Amino acid sequence: MQVQAHNGMYIDGAWRPAAGSGTIAVVNPADERVIAHVPAGTAEDVDAAVRAARAAFPAWAATPPGERSALLAALRDALAAREEEIAETVTAELGAPPQLARAVHAGLPVAVAGSYAELAGSHRFEERIGNSTVLLEPVGVVGAITPWNYPLHQIVAKVAPALAAGCTVVLKPAEDTPLTAQLFAGAAHEAGLPAGVFNLVTGLGPVAGQALAEHEGVDLVSFTGSTAVGRRVGAIAGAAVKRVALELGGKSANVILPSADLARAVGAGVANVMSNSGQTCSAWTRMLVHRDQYDEAVELAARAVAKYVPGDRLGPLVNAEQRDRVRGYIEKGVAEGARLVAGGPDAPLDKGYFVRPTVFADVTPDMAIAQEEIFGPVLSVLRYEDEEDALRIANGTVYGLGGAVWAGDDAEAVAFARRMDTGQVDINGGRFNPLAPFGGYKQSGVGRELGAHGLAEYLHTKSLQF
């Protein structure tokens, strides 16, 4: 496709030239072609955007929730009208297969935006408790820093609740996928958001991202990305005693209990890990199987992963650095003694940042591939002795973002899931719910996204006694 890129920043309701002359090349990871250039924002650009958001905040915070709801509904409709263009852009800059780009990358954000249009109009921002009136008030100016793996979904999951709460926003999207963010800015403009309520600065994390996190005019920093960078963002925000919401890494366990439908559980587990080329923080990258069913599960996984052909059902990784990192983990798994039953570190195609879909067997809980987030199409299958052993392995990492449990009935699976140290667990293939809170335990983050719990992140609580 012929992608369109703006050569400026969206600040105070208009596209304006960047302060500096630097640019960022946007590369199609499927064929390694440069498809566009966007401005490399500076601290000066960030300052202009924050000042615009600061100036717009009082009027936006005072806007009745019903009016904010109507504008969010208009934003939802503007995104829906752009779904095909969004899907094509995500395919071009992320490499997502077209079907995934349409259904998930373009479709899900429309649903999430719609959910916040409804919440903005129905949420109780004031209630009476005893002799107190309790008010929920917007935090202020939000600095939103989003990742590349689900570029539009992560933007909407931050911006929509912030706007619903009455906050104003400065967005710094990932440098690998800035074109989707520019499409969002166009939709926000078309929806009629007042000038300064939403602002976009493209740029590099260590420059524009750090300037946004450090800016004294930002009241809350919402960041999604690696745990390592999340620690840095948290430290910067902590020095200024400003609020943070951090959605970070994961190493989620897919626990298959002996009573489960093994073929169904393994097939769904492989599909989960291969979706988005494994570039999902909550992917079930550790499959835990009882020792009596282990060999059969490994065979089923090897057969299932064969369907994910690089360049067809399996897209590339986002850039060369990520590709090399994932291949390095595959090599490390082999060196640690894990048994490679599918895939491997060799390049599957001559061009593009592709990695072979990979399954490891005979993985032990102490191996790096069972402890560290790989962020690629790599599945580790681990053996457990009994339920207590499975629980120990499932909870035995520094992460706690997602997970799954499969059993002969929901009650058995729920009983196990209640003991897992993780923020979200899918029971017997339960569908994703955009209204349910999403976020992690331990080093997987602080705070929640989506639904009413996501809205709460952007609200202060005040009580009046009389």
C-alpha cells in the first residue's frame, strides 16, 4: 500500500512543524523496505504538547460527562470508518497478517473506544457515603507512552479512559509504528475533540519519551512496554511523586490439568503463542502438562505449530533487533539442554525479520526460556508431577500478567486459577473481555487497563464532609 505520513506533530488541534529536523524511518518488517519517515520529536516538541494539554485541561475537566461521552462515540465512529486503512497500515509497519490486522488491530480498538463512550456517560463520578460526598475527579495531564506490538489498541486503551475521566493527553507512540498513531490523531480531529485535549508527539523513547515522563506539567505517566524500561519510567515519575500506570512484561503459564481435553488445550495454547508472531506480553509461552500426558502433548504441539508458515499465517517480528533477540533465545534454549521439536534459529525466508515458529520440550523451570520474556513465536512445554507442582511452576517467575487453565469442568479450573499469582486467567478457552481489567502482579506492572478499572486509573478521589 501507499502509506501516508505527516511531517509534523499534532499539537493543540492542528498539525505543526517539528522543532527539530531529525526524522525516523518506518520500515516494513516483511520486506525491510523504508515506507515512510516521521519527525523525531524533541523535548521542545514535548513541552509544546504538554503546555497545550495543560491549557485545555480546565475546560475539558469541566465538560459534562454526557458531552465527553458523545465525543468519544464520535471518535469510535471515526476509527470505524478508517478500519480498512488502519488494518493496511498495521500490516505495512508491523507486518501483521491482513486477517489479524483487520480483526484485532483495527477491530478491537473500535470496541474499546465504544466501551468508554458508554462508561463516560454512565459512570458514577459522585456518590454520598454517610455524611460525605465522594467525588471522582480527573488526574490532569496524562503522558501516554505506547508500544509497537498492538499499536492502536494500546493507544485507545490509554487515551479513551483518560478522555472519559476528563484528563487531557500527550501521546508518544513507539517509533516502529508511528503511522497508526497518526491515523488516530486524524480520527480524534475529525471527531471534534477540542484543541489541546489530545496531542501527538512522535519520537525516540530516550528523547521524547523521557522528556514526557520527566515533564513537570504531566500528572500521570501511563506506559506499556518492557519491565526494564518500566522501572526507568517508574523511577522518573517517583522522583516527582506523580502517578504511574505500568503494563509490563509477562511469562504466562498455560496449565493443562489431567481432566482437560488435551488436544483442544494444546491447539489453543499454540495458537495463542503464535498470534501476532508471539509479540504479546500476556502470551501463554509456558505450557504445563502432567507427566502422564506429556509426550502426547509435545507431539500435538509440534503438529499444531506446523500450520504457522512464516510469511503466511505467521508475520515477521517488528525489527532486526527483535528478530536477533528471539533467535538468540532459541540458541540459548538448545544450549541449556531443551529439546527442539519444531522450528529453530535459522532464517525461514531470505527477506524480512521472520523467525521460525518454535517449540521446545524437556524444558525445566530454571531455564532462561522458561523464566525470561522472549517476545516471539517460541513455546516451552514443561512437565509437572501433580497440581501442587504445577502451581509452583506457574507461579515461579518474576512475572504475573496472564495465564490459562484447562480442566474437565470450569469449577476445577477456577479453583486452580484462584491460586495463580497473575492478573488475568482464561478458563477453558474463555473469550477476551474488553470490559474486564487487564494488568499484572509482581514485575508485570502497576494498575489496570480496560473497563471501569481502567477508568479509575485516571481519577482522583476527593471527599467532602457535611
